[in-house]
Amino acid sequence: MRLLLVEDDKLINQLLAEALSNQHYVVDVAADGHAGWDFVKSFDYDLVLIDVMLPKMDGISLCRQLRTQGYQMPVLMLTARDATEDRVNGLDAGADDYVIKPYKLQELSARIRALLRRGGSSLPPAMKSGNLSLDVNTREVTYKGCPLRLTPKEYRLLELFMRSGSKVLSRSAILENLWSFDEPPDEDAVKALVKRLRHKLKLAGSPGDPIETAYGVGYRLKQNP
């Protein structure tokens, strides 16, 4: 899933983006309200985290603009201001939840998961395809009941394949879903990632080639690999 973090504090940006990436989210970061608005117009996000105190356009105004322009993704407001009036203003602007700084990452992550479930962006608790199982809550992958150790990028690719079913995913679609705006690779990175995931599935016992290549089009996970 792709998240947008709109936060002007560079240290918080770095730490929170890294923590969310380690939870297998793709995270884009904007340092002001105008940049956040530009990101929303350019990419599809499953959830947006917005700090209230932002330069150029404050978080309340950005949230209100998202809603007036018809964007329906969940919005989680982040703020150091604990006044009831501030929380009410944020919720009235269209925010779905409000977290007061300083917050614990464990709680923030739980709030994000809850909003994704409420917003309809969540997946079933577990997805299965043949002997392959992926638990989206624990981020655990097993093959024939045995744990399969994947890097965050490999996990995201497998999740994307399983979400897409029999649909063939182009390299450009994989790039857009798995890499953030700040780390744009070339299509060779997709080929290398597919190769690594294919290798690990084969080592786990998947017969034949678990990932089909549609030449000139893209890739898809074989049904019941």
C-alpha cells in the first residue's frame, strides 16, 4: 500500500518514513502543504498522514482541499497541539483520525491499519494461492507452512501479485506500486526483484516457474504455485 506523509520536520520525516517502509508500505514524503497537494494529484494513495502545522498550506487547509476536490482516502492528522478545538477543526475538515505528538510508533501503526480497514483498502487477513500463504496483519509468508524470509521489497511484490490475481502487471505498474517518488529505479530493478522472488519461491519448493513472464507485457504469479 502507498502512503503519503506530509510533515515539515526533517527528522520526523526520516524516522517515520523508514519505520513505515519497514512495515512494507511504500511511503512518499512532502515537506509542505503545496508539495503534498502536488503528490496527491500525481499518485494514488491508500492513506495520507498530515501534520497540522505546515508551511505554505497548513494541514487543516490541505485536508479540507482534499475533501472538497473529492478525494476519499483516509486522512490521519498529526499534531503537537492537544486543544479540543484543534481536534474538532481537523475532524470537521474531513480527517478520519487525530494523533497527538509525541506518539508511540506502535499506536500510530495500529491507527493506520484501522483506517485502512475502515477505508476498504485492507486485504483479507490471509491470502492463499496453492501452498503459498501471506498474512497481511503479521506480514508473514509461508510455503507449505514453512516461513519464507523475504526482504520488504520482495514481500511487497508478492503481495502485489497476490492482490492482482491472474492480472499481468507491467514493469511500469510494479515500479509505481513498489518504489517511492524519492527512489525511482529503472526497469532493470524490476527484473532483478522478480528474479530474486522467483528464486526464493523455487527454493521453498515451488515446482517449475512460480512467476510467469508475459513477454513484452509484464509478470503475474502462477495460480497455485
